[in-house]
Amino acid sequence: MTKIEMKSTKSMFLFLSAVLIAIVVAWTSGAFAETKYAPGKYEIDPVHTRVSFMVPHFVISLVEGRFDDVKGDFTLSEPFSASKAKVTVQIESIDTA
């Protein structure tokens, strides 16, 4: 793996980690308190779900990409800390146009 590839991979990992942390903090802080969902198991709607990313290209532009094959489900529980999610993203479905 080249230095640029390592840096891009690290940047993507840090970005995704930051997004996940922001969601968890917002959820646990009560930011979503107005929206009540019934505890239970829900399927992810692949038509309305997008897994995307942006990576630097030669330091002058960004390449946007997405994965077209996303499946999964999540279970909301009371308390929220007992909730679970399972998501499968097929790497072969990558699309960077």
C-alpha cells in the first residue's frame, strides 16, 4: 500500500468514525427525543439508503463514490444502549463514475 493510499484509507476511517460518534452523541443527548420510534426490528430500505464516500485525488480534487448494494437491519431497544445494527455493503458494488 502506498503512502497516498494509506493516507486516504486513514482519512476515510477517521471521517466515518467521526460521523458515527456524532450520531451516537446526538442520539444519547436527546437530540432525537421528539421522534419516538417503537422498539423493534427494522429493515434498511436499500432504495432510500446511501453509503458514499469522498477521497482526495492528486490533492487537487475529490472523487465521490458510492456502494449500490447495501442491505441490513437494526433493532431499537429500550434502553437505546441495547440497540443493534447489522449492515452489509458489497465491495463489488462500488461506483465512482
